[in-house]
Amino acid sequence: MEFVSYSSSELEQYWLQNIANLQSDEQSWTLGCKVVEEQKHTHGKWIKDVLATRNESSNTKMSAKVQGNIPSRGIVFDHVFAWEPKVLPGYWDRVPSDMYLKFHFYNTFATSEMGKLSNPLTHVLKRCKRHDFVVLKVDIDNNALEEELIRQLRDNPLLVELVDELFWEHHVTKSPIRKYWKQTVGKSTIADSYAIFHELRRNGIRAHSWV
């Protein structure tokens, strides 16, 4: 088995460099996040959420993740971009007032056409800077489109440098939850998926398998 050292992101490097100055008890995580937040307060924090939800509750759950869990861990995003083709009545009524101006909701399909504004990666390239903290979540339930977006990310050194974290539900064959994906499964195997995530992490993106 080949051992490859992990290349941490800028934010994680800052954390590791300053961990010695932080408390080691349960509150150290909160304190550390506060230090990082103060250090990067002039920089932007972005989340690009490529959605294609099948029902309204799924979209609501993701919004709750962004509005609740992530801020509780010390990160408050400046902008949230989301794509969803399905009409969702009352969606904006459920967005908290403090998040209203931060949400950029495109009620249309996300695409993989390079350079097009319908491609979420175009927004990363046009809007984000190296010092920004950028999170990309890909869960479109269109395996060919998802794999093409991930390929574009892998092949573009600037995108690799800009994206800090990735959450991706890769629909692979012989997965334990394959039955839930129905016709959206591609030809990639679990081994193929591990190789892709391995490459992304090796190149400095904290890539997570989203389920």
C-alpha cells in the first residue's frame, strides 16, 4: 500500500501552527475557531451547494446544516450559492433573516459547461480568492454531471487551490446504499471512488464522501 502524506489547507495549517497556544480541554475547539475567525475576518467564507433535491425536506435539511451545524463549529459563511431546478414554494420563508442576504438561490439546473454561469465552478473561479475558505457540496443525482464537475475540479490547478473542502455523494456500483440511487448509478466502482478522493486529499482538498 502506498503511503501519501496529507497536504493540509491554509486554514488547517494555521490551526496546526497555533494549536500549542490553545487550551487542550473541551473548549479548545471553540477557542481555536475564534482565533482562526479573527485571523481571517477580512476574508470571505463561501459554500457552493449544488443541489438537485427530490423533495422539499431534503433542501430544508441542507439549509439547516448550513445555518445551524456549521456556524456552531466556528464558521459563519458570508455567501451560500445553491442550484435547484424544482419549484419550492415558501422556500425563502424558511430562510432566517440573518442569512437572507447571504443566500444566492438559482432555481434552475446546474450544468458542467465550462465558463457558463450555470456551472458552479465558474462562480468559484470568478468570485473566490486564495485566502477565502471555500466549501463545495455536490449532490445532483446526475452521476455523469457530477463526475464531470469533479473532473474539472481535479484538472484545474486554480480550482484545486481555491476549494478547501468538498462533500460529494459519488454514486458507485456495488455500494451498500445503491438501491436508493436507482437509475443514477454510473460505471465507477468503490475502488475508483477511493482513488479520486485519495487524489483530491493528496492535492490539499479535504474531500468527504457525502451520504
